[in-house]
Amino acid sequence: MMPLWQWLVIGACMTLLYSPTFHALATGYWTTDQNAHGPIVLAVSAWYFWFRSKNTGLAKTHQNTGNPVAGWTLFVLGLLMYAIGQSQGFLLFSAGSLIPVTLGLTLIFFGSIVARRLWFGYFFLFFSIPLPGAVIDTLTHPMKMAVSWSAEHLLWYAQYPISRAGVVLNLGGYQLLVADACAGLNSLFTLEALGLMYMNIRRHESALRNTALALLIVPISFTANVIRVIVLCLITFHMGDEAGQGFLHSFSGMVLFLSALFLVISTDEALRRIAQRSRP
């Protein structure tokens, strides 16, 4: 095993190397609603690596089992990605390079067996990488239309005076624009990531159950976003525009994730009951 001081040196070098990237993310992308899930995913990834290494005894694995060829190849490729991204201001590369760099270090010091045990942590890190604006705009437009249409019809059935023009909802004397943050893409990434983490920790034996839950997170995210838009419409209609755009607007994001979490757990429980009944 490597001495502690060597690990501290590696950690200090990684912190110094990536501090400009994380500063740019913390003051830019992560301050927007579309990418606010980034630090959550990063923190959960760090916890997952610690959790897996502690519970599987990876810290006791001898360094002579390393895979230096594959490790150094990934490590150098990651550094090249970082250099290109940092020099060109392309955060997709500079932030994304964290995956091959950390995976390369794992292969160098611990080997392929340990890397395979930690594969989900590296996959999970993909959700923290900010997507280009063109991709977000392309994906969010149909989702915004669907969320707006659903909210309009549900509120209309509830006897509220509402109409819609594209992604603009007219409720009483107020106009509400369904923005990208309410379209579901950012919450879809976050909920999909947390749902996959939930399944990885629970470790259901049924592959069919895991696949079904992963696929159902998409409509769950959509439903949670419709709930959020309806809550904002009701707050604005009954309490005024200031309440709808102030603290309660941020609070609606908490409603989004609480309702989504409830739906994920309820869906998982329903799948468990179905699986039990289908057993001979």
C-alpha cells in the first residue's frame, strides 16, 4: 500500500489541477437551474466511491495488482482532454476529463478488478458534466410543450380560467412562461442519476425490475415537473406574482424532488409486489 503522504500529494495535485474548472462551474453552469444538479451528483459520486471502498475492502488491495498500461493511457488522455478544454474554455472537456483521470489512477494503483467494482461511480460522474446549450435547447422544447399542455388541461378540468399559447400559460390576469428549468431535462438527469444510484445500492436481483424502474424514471420526472408547474400556477393565481417568482418558486423545486422521490419509491414497491405475485 502507498504511504498516506503520497495519497495526500496526489489529492493536493488533483485539487490544484481542477480548482479552475470547479470554480468556473460553481460561478457559471452550476448557478443555473438547468445544471444545478451538478454539485449534487459530484458529492454523491464521492460518497459512493468512499462507500464502496469501505464496504468491499478495496483500500486493502495491494498496489502490485495495478494495470499500468491501461491506467497511464487513460490518465494521459484525460490530461489532454483537460488541457484542450481549459485552453479553449470548453467545460465539457475540462470537467469530463475527471472521469478518465480518476479511472486511470485507479487502474495504475489498484488494477482492473477494483476499477470494475467501482464502475458505477465513474458512470455516475457523467451526469455532472454540463451539456452544450444547443443540445439542451433541442431536447427541452418538446418537453416544455408537453409539460405546458398537461398543466393547462389539468387546471382546466379543475375549473381554473387558463389558456395556453405555446409554452406561455395565461391564468387569470397572469402570464407564466414554462422555462427550460421547468421542462424536465435537468430534473430528468438528476432523477435518473439518483434512481440508478438507488438501484445500485438496493441491488435488486431481478434485472427486469431494475430495467423497468430505470425506464419508468422518465415518466416519473415528467409527472413531477407537471406537478411543479401546477403548484407555481396555483401559487401565482392565489397569492400573486411576487409569491410565484420569489421564495415559493424555489420551494417548488423541493416539491418537484419530493414528489419524484415518492413516486420512485412507490413505483419500486409496486414492482416488488408484482414480482412477488408472478413467482410460482
